[in-house]
Amino acid sequence: MAQNGSRPVFLNLFQIRLPIGGIVSILHRVTGVLLVLSIPFMLYLLQQSLADAATFAALATSLRTPGAKLLIWLAVAVLAQHFFSGLRHLLLDLDIGTGKAAARRLAWFTFAATGLVIVIAGASL
């Protein structure tokens, strides 16, 4: 088979500038993986909270520490990004916002909405 001279020999993924829609799409996948990986931990916390009243009180006390608040804040940030990116993908599947300018605005909206949720969550913790 003949080699195509215009094909890249080496792709440096750190030098490729993705459009904002591509970044949102990759973040959607990454946050989905993080959410799936957090399921066992969340189920463990739920199981512990339902064991008895003393365990629930101890768990509630431990979730008030700064480290636990940071983890809760990060979980909310991951969930918010995944949620708004998922809404964006659903809208694109319905052919809403498929034009170049509309898709770019929709991608920026996902970041703005996620940022708003992150700020509200940080202020309430």
C-alpha cells in the first residue's frame, strides 16, 4: 500500500487546539468516568448512614470537616459539568444548536452554567 505524503507522522496531542465543543465533549466523558468510579464510595456512605443512629451522627460529623467539604464541592462540580454537557449533547441530538456559532455558544453556556453551580455550591458549604 502506498504511503500518503500528507498524513501526519507524529501527533502531539498537547499541541492540537480543540474547539470549545471538543473540550466540552471530552470533559463529558471524563466526568462520566469519575461519576461511575465514585458509585461504590457513595453506596458505602449510604450503607453506613443507614446502619444506626450513632453511625449516622458520626458520618454527619465527619462530613463537616474541610477535607470532606472539598470532596463534596468537587463531586458537585463533576456532577454539574456532566449534567450540563449531557443536556448539550441531548440538544445536539435533537438538531438544536448544530450550527457552528450556535454550537459554540451552547458549549460556552455549559461552562457558564457549571461555573454558576460551582460558585453556589461553594458558597453554601
